[in-house]
Amino acid sequence: MAILYREKQKITSSLFWIIQIGLNILFVAGFIVQVVLGQPFGNVPAGNILFIAGAPLSVLFTVYFLLIKMELRITSREIQFRFFPLYPHFVIIPWYAIKEAYLVEHKRTKFYRIYGLDLLRNRNYFVLQGRYSLRVILKSGKILYLGQKKQKS
């Protein structure tokens, strides 16, 4: 079973990481200054509960986004994808279970289509980079979007 196509994606957006690290610094600094040292953080300090909850959550989100990756393999018998850590093992979709599969161009900039989740519709987006996705419609009616960086066959 030869692999016809293979791709790996991670979050590489510089702006995303600048914002994420900035939030971490803000919450951790606020926690240290206000909760540990007992001094107000800023002109209008927030409650301690914000920093007690916010500091670990912001660090956990950063760890999650560092771990997240999408892998896609297409063989002559099946399509395999893994969206780690949501799907730690490869999901295998045999060709006989697929009704249609074709490449589509999409706009990832909409809020609800971020990093594997489409919150407003009954679809699954597994896209981290690029403007193209392999749209897979299963015979069961389920629709998947598997990300591709470039338009390829």
C-alpha cells in the first residue's frame, strides 16, 4: 500500500503566537504581582480569581496549541488523517465509504472555523494552514474538510 499523498500541518502564524505569548505574560505577571506579592496589578486591578483561573488556563491553551497538528495520508485504498490531540490515532476512511472527495478553496478567517471545529454547522474542519481542503463526503452523509497547504492532485 503505497502512500500517494502525505502532508503535516502545525500552527505557524506569527501573529497568533505573539498574541498567545502576550496573554500568557499578562496573566502570569498579574498572578505573581497581585496574588503572590499582594500588590494591585494595574490602575483598576481585577479580582484575584481572574488571575488564579486565567494564568493556568492561558498556559494550558498554549501547550494545547503547541501540541496540535494535522496529518493527512492518501493511499490507493483509503484516506487517513489524525488531528492530534483531539484524534490521537489515525482515522481511516476506506474509499468504499466515501461518496465524494474533491478539493475546495475556503476562507479560514471566519471565527467558527478555527483549528478543527466548525461550531455553527454540522461539519468538521481539520485545517491548520493553507487555503485548500479536501472535502470528503461520506456515504453516511458526514462531511469532513481535511486541510492542504497547496492545491495538489
